[in-house]
Amino acid sequence: MSWTWFHKLASPPHFYRIAGRLTPWFGWPAFLLIVIGLYGGLVLAPPDYQQGEGFRILYVHAPSAWMSMFIYSTLAISAGIGLIWRIKLAHAVAAAAAPVGAWFAFLALATGSIWGKPMWGTWWVWDARLTSELILLFLYLGCIALRASIDERDRADRACAVLALVGVVNLPIIHYSVYWWNTLHQGSTITKIGKPSITFDMLWPLLTMIVGFTLYFGAILMTRLRAEVIRRERDATWLREELAR
Amino acid sequence: MGLVYHGDLILAFRRWEQIAQPVVFFAMITTLVPLALSPELAQLRQIAGGVLWIAGLLAALLGLEFLYRADYADGTLEQMLLSGQPLALLSLAKTAAHWTSSGLPLVLVSPLLAISLGVPTDAMGVLMISLALGTGILSALGAIGAALTLGLRRGSVLLSLLVLPLAMPALIFGARGVDMAIHGDSARGPLLLLGAMLVLSLTLSPLAVAASLRISQE
Amino acid sequence: MNWTEFLAMGGYAKFVWPSFGLTLIVLILNIRAARRLHRTAREQALRRLGTGRTQP
């Protein structure tokens, strides 16, 4: 097994073209799956025994939360690869993924908060999952802020990589401590968010949405990566030819 | 390595304001709370653990900036990088010096401030231990942030933004431990966890700092 | 399918619909932002490099 295909992929001109071709293959299935998932979640799935129709918010809350965590791992892994093996493309992935992940974290918080209002009566509850999500958002914002403050791209890439790795190591510690902190204070009626007893007709739209969101992220990532590649390749001739096409 | 530790300490103690500022800040935040909430000691006692910990954290953050700035400015940092000495060990020495000149004073002052919040005397030991561990963790984590934001404009704000989320677990256990002590329970669990976190951060932080310093120095 | 019932969402309408609406908005925003980024990068690069078509 030769590594040439890998090096070829990581070479900017090839990657640029491949990413361009891949985008619709991510995008259209994503659209389809999300539509199907929405239909399944909003129309087909039966109302929950306890939460009635309100539980349907799960179909946007849970995928957003999942994406925020999945993207953070992607960020950390690609940053680590970029740092250790000095692959520029990996750093580009980290740079492109961060804002998207932050948006999903925000969505998870917003939908979680909206969901909480009818369930717990308040717009915000320091539930373990919401609190962890909030801290994750802070971690994302830190990454983005750090990258924005450093002008030299190389230094920015590597600094953000260190930060992402430090963050990912801390993440389990944060999760655990927040969970522990939350169980201490047996609040009055804090029911855990998103734990209706799940039947299959409730589950499949959720999985569909999650896969749909993931493919969506793939499409967005490809597009942002192409922009990153262009910005990073300052004077290459391939760029001139490619863009003139 | 010992030289670095001593050198830093001497420098720090020459500039009294560097040591005094965080301490005064600590005292001031602790004063803000009763002013904002209530002079009732019974009420203050309920939140004392959290207040002291938050104030301590923020005050310790203040001192972080100075950690590498001077070395960066006068070229000592470059020397250190070129010297061939393991950068991680040097960083550990600097972190230790930072804690001695920044965290330790906060720990020593904390009982006085705790009294003002109605904390009973038998909780003082736990308070000081927890803060000692906590500021140690903050010195270790903060060193990473300081190294990453070296020389950046508005670096100090960014530094706080980066370090605070990482410090939240320590805050959770530290504040909780003090609360437990105030209520007369044994705070062993949280203190042990704090200790474990300190060991972990002291082991990993120098590596991250070394990497960050090399990156920032380019 | 009873539309009124569907829209009412068992009384939870003012929570369910804004959630889905917000999600949709964010998803669309991200698509447009990504496309815009790509377009801007292309334009800036072209300006820097010239159109690249040199006469043989």
C-alpha cells in the first residue's frame, strides 16, 4: 500500500478539485435526509407520553449537540495531525471547521433552552448537558478568537492546534465535573432533557437527522476548505489556471 | 532550573506591585459581594466558598500575564530556546515561581477575607488547601495560555477567555470542598480530586507550554 | 392530515416552530457564508494573480 494517493490528496490542487466534486455528493443527500428526517420527526413520530408534541424539538436539538461534539473532535484530530506531521491541509480543516462547530453549539443551547421552557418553566436551567454545551461553546470561541488575533498564518495554525489539543484533553474532565456538580443539587423538578422513552418510530427520524446533519457538515466543510486552500496558496500557478477555468 | 526559579522570584519580589495587585484585587472582589448582596453573615456564609474561589481565580488570572512577557521582550526567551535546556523543565520552574509569587500570597490572605464572609475557623484549613491546589492548577494552565498569547495585542483578555473554561472543573470541586467544610462535612473527596488535577496539569502543562513557546517565538 | 392540529403542535407551537425555524436559519446562513467565503477568496486571488490566460 503506497501513500502516494494520500499525498496526492493532500496536495492543494488535487484537493481543491476533489473537494469541489465531492460537495454535491455531500450536499444533496444531506438535504434529502434532513427533509425525510423532518417529516418523520414532525409528522410521523407519535407524540411523547409525557411531553406531548413538545418533545419534537429533540429532532433539532440532539443532532445539533451531536454535531458540536463531533466537529470539536474533528477539529482536535486535524489540528493534531497538522501539528505532528506538519500537513497544511489538516490545519485548514481545523480552521474551516471551528466556526461551524460553534454555530452548532449555539443551536444546541438555543433549542435546548427553548425546549426547557415548557418542560421546566424557565428559559434556562443549569442542567449538566446544557452546561457542558455552554463550556464547549466557550472552548470554540477561544479557538476562533485565538486564530483571529494572530496575523501570521503559520503561528496561528500551530497555536490553535495546541489550544485544541489542550481543550480536547480537558473535555472529559469538564464533562465529569459538570455532571458531578449537577447531581449534587437535586433541584426540584429537573427532569433530564431529551429522555423520553424512545420507540423505533421516534428513533429513526432522529438518526436520519443526525446523518443528514453530518453530511451537511461535509458539504460546508468542503466549500470552506476550498476557500481556505485558495487563501493559503499565495502564488501558485495551478491556482491561476484552476480559477481561470 | 533552580536558577530560573530563583531568578524569577527575585524579579517578582522586586516589583511589589506585581505581587500586591492580585492580592488587593482578591480583597476587593470579596468586598464587592457583601456590598452587592447583603451584610448578613448567615447569608454570606452560604455562598462564601464560591465567592472566595471565584475571586481567587480571577485574581490569579491577573498575575499570569507577567509570566513570560518580560522574557519575551528582552530576548531571554530566545536564549532559553537556544540554550538546549529542556524547555519543559524551564517552564515548570517558571510556573513554580509564578505560583510562589502569585498564588501563594492569595492563599495566605484568604483566611482574613473568609472571616469577612462568615466562614467558621475550622473551615480555614480546607479553604487554604483548596486554594493552594486551585491556584497551582491555574498557574499551570495559565502558563499555556500565556505562552500561546505571547506578544499579541489585547493578549490579556484573550488569555482569560482561553484559560477560564479550562479552570472550571477546578472551580467546581474547589468551591464545593470549601462549602462542605463550612457545613462541617469532610472535604476529602473534592480535595483529592483537586490534587489529582494539579498533578495532571503539572505533568502536561510544561509540554504544552514548551510547544507554545516555540510556536510564539518564531 | 389536519393542518390546524399540526401547526398547533398540541399547544407547544410557540416552542417547536421557533426551534425548527432557528435551526433552518442557521443551516442556511452557514451555506451562504461558506459560499461567500469561497467566492471572495476566488475574486481576491484572481485580482492578485491576473486572469492567468497568457497568450501562447
